[in-house]
Amino acid sequence: MSKPETLLEDLSAGVRRETALLLAAAVAEGLLGVAAAFVTARIIDAAVFQGADLAAVLSWLMQLVGIAVLRAMIGYAGAQVGFEAAARARQGLFARLLDQVAALGPVRLAGTATGDLATTLTDAVAGIEPYWRQWLPATAAVAVLPVAILLVVLPVDWRSAAIFAVTLPLLPMFMVLAGRSAERANQRQWASMARLGGHLLDAVAGLADLVLLGAAKREVRLVARTADEYRRETMKVLRLAFLSALVLEFFATVSIAVTAVLVGFRLLWGEIAFVDGLTVLLLAPLFYAPLRMLGTERHARMEAVAAAERLVDFLARPVPRRTGGEPFGAGAAVSVRFDNVSAGYGDGRLALDGVSFDIRAGEQVAIVGESGAGKSTILSLIGGFLEPSAGTILIDGRPLASLDLDDIRRHIAFLPQRAFLFDATIAENIAMGRPGDIAAALRAARADEFVARLPDGVESRIGEGGAGLSGGEAQRLMLARALFSPAPLVLMDEPTAHLDAATEAAVGEAIAALSAGRTRLTIAHRLRTVEAADRVLVLAGGRLAEEGTPAELKARGGVFAAMSATLDGGGAA
């Protein structure tokens, strides 16, 4: 069994009850169809040839109506269970995917195209649904109904049963032959859809740049070519699917016709009773119906397998251990120690090479260095988004590798350069599902005044990325989110970058409130941020070049002194 099929089986195990009910409903619906054909033959025989009275015919008719009603109810229930099974499997899979995204973190996802990731998390998840709603009922029906019909027909007319038995293996054989090409085409279709999704997302995200650079028309042509490629791949899949269905229909129709001709001649010669011949003729289409349905729904299976293949590749990506370590019970502030730490991003180059430093509990530390010096790598290591290739990281004297990573992250507040706010209310953006005092966090972040001016206050809905807010307002909401958390360790990536002087001053006051009594580690791009720190770590080429207070480093006349003149302009970072 391939890995995609194993994933589908694992998901089925998670909805075992629904899957069992779904299969039982498919089989029961088919068996009731057999019973309906059996009763219909007896009604016609009794009314036309046996001269039965009205009471006898009505008795058979009532049975037929009862079977039809019961079959409709089971069919409806089976469809509902199928939707429920697909929805629960999709929900479980989506939870696994989001857990994988969280486990991989921004560092490991940095090389993944946004469109490819979006396609995996949306279209690929939706693509597995037909596996439960369509494919599994078809497999259950084809496993039971032909055998059941053979057992019914064999004592009635062994010749027709022989025709059924001989032609039965031919249909799956042709289905498999046609299906191999269709499966490869389905995989190509998914790949082209991922490319199309990537181009569309890139075009939307960079729309302003495309217009300003005069490249919008070129991007439109590129998207059109990609869309046309997706259209061609989709048409190939549909052609193969229709061809497979046509082959199955042809052989099923020929088999039914041969059976009908033989039964007709034998009725003419008086070799078979009318009721038996009619029973065989009514059961013949039902015998081949599950196989025809299986051929039609095979496309649903191939689509699910192609989608699962993308999901398997994503779920198989290695992630750091997140749970199972020691719980981390921190106090009001924590200490951080790097002991000869080296780390890289898998390209053979070390972003940090043998870096060692100590940050005392409650200390305010700034990190400076040229671009690529390793500043962001330090924050990624502390946040558990990257693992060191050598050395040890200690948090409050305990190895980070031995601690529960999810628990550690609950004790960290992070403030990036550019705020990301979700398409939700201000209250939801700040609390993120955690209990606490939102109003107090807004006051501490100096955000309460502008929030109060909004029509619905903290219940005002803001767009994705803080649409509708100024840069300073969005940054202060991010500060409020950090202040809302009692995390003892604060990691910042120059939160006052891209802000005007007045807004920077307001945000700076809020940062001072945020940092009180906590350990703070800030990637600094501005001299003002550096001078507010207790101590500065200067990185160069992935190594710790200098450390000390801002005054000491300036007086020393080393790397920091040469760099400090460019800090306000951002040249050092």
C-alpha cells in the first residue's frame, strides 16, 4: 500500500464508526434493490400470467412499496453518514496539518511557496472528501452485491449465472488498465493547480509593486498561461475518466444484451419459466451496476490519492520535538545562556558559529550586527524554530532541548518589526483565545485612546494585516498582545522600525512598560533602541564580536563604534 493510501486508511480509522455505517448502508441499499427486482418479477407474473386476484397482487405491491421506502431512507442516511465521515476526516486532517505548520515554524516553512502551502491546506484537504462520500460506498457495493446476485440467479438459471461469472473479471481488468494513465494525469493536474494557486497568490500579494513596475500585464499573461495549463491537464483527466466509464458501460451493456437474448430464446422454447426469466433480466443491470459505479467513482479515488500524496509529503517533513519534555515553570523573569552554540539552515553554511553569552534574569539586551550576522537566528533558536547543530542553550539554567517546547513558547512574548493582525476583532487579536484584561493591555500599550474612537471599540473588526489601521496603531495592538501575556521573556525585532518619530516615541514608552520586570532581547536597528539596553551583543559573520554596555562599546572603538554611526539609518541591519 502506498503512503497516500496509508494516510487515507489512517483517516478512515479515525472515523471508524461512520465508515462502518457508510459501508453497511451501501450494501443494504444494494440488497434492497435485489429484493425489489425479485418482488417486481413476481408482481408482473402474478398479474399477467397467473391471473392472481387483486388482494394477492396488492400484497406484493405493498412489499415493493415498503422496500422502496426503506431503500430511500437507507440511501439518504448513507449519504448523510458519508458527508459526516468526510467532514470529520477532513477536520482531523486539517488539525494535523495545522499542528505540522506550527511544529515546522517560520524557519522551516521559509522555503515553501505560499501558493503551494495554501493549495495543500485547502484544495488538497477538500480533495480527499470524495474518498468517503463516493469511493468507499462503491467498493462496499462491488464487494457484496455481485456475489449476492450470483447466489440468487444460480438456482434460477445457471446459464445466466455463468455469463455473469465469466464477464465479471473483465470489467475491473479494463478499469485498471485505463486507471494507470488517469492516475498519472491526476498527479500532473494537482501539480499544475498548485502552480496556478502560487501565481495567483503572488500576484495579489504583490499587486501594488506589479502596477508600479509596469509588470501587471506580464503577470496577467503568466497567470493565463498557467491557468490554460491547468485546463489542459484537467481535460486530460476528464477524457481518461470518461474513456474508462465508456469501456465499462460498453462491456456491461453487451453482457446484459447477451443475457437478455439467451433468456428470450429460452422463454420462447419453454426452457425457463417467465417469472425466473424476468427475475434474471431485472437482476442483470443490478449485477453490473456496482462495477459501473466503481469505474465512475474511481476518478474520486484517484483525486483523493493525488491530494493525499501532497499531504503525505508535507506531513513527512521533519519537525523538532515539541512535547514530552520537562514542564517549564518560570518566574517573573528568566535567564538565557548560549554555550558555544552553532546553527545553520541546511545549506552547509553556519549562521552562528560557536556563539556564547549570558543574559541575566530581567536584563534588557540589544543585538546588533550587519545583515546576515546571525541576529534573527538567535531569536529562532530561543523560540525553538531552529535547533543548534552544536552547543547548548540554557533557559533559567535548564537545557532548552530537555524542556517541553510548547510550554516554553507560552512563556515567550514576541514582537516583530511588522505587525500581523488577523481578520478579526481587536479583542480577538489581542487575547488570541487567552483569558485576561484586554483593557489593561490596551492602556499599557498606549492604544486605548484610538481604540475608543472606533465605532465598536475593542469589538471593531480589522482587516487582515491590520487593514484600516496606521502602522503605529497596528504596532501598538501588537504591543498590547504582548502585554496581555505575562510571559517573562520578551523577544523583539526592532518594533519601532518603519514608524515616524512621534509614533516611535509612543511605542517606545509602551515597550518600556512591557519590559518592566521581564527579560528582553531585542534585535536593534536604531541607536535609540541600543542606548536603552543594559547590554549590547555585537555579531559579525556569525560570531560574537563584542559585548558590553553601549558606553563601554563606544569607548572601546571596535566593531560597534564603527557601526553605531549607521544605526539610525538602518545600515547595520
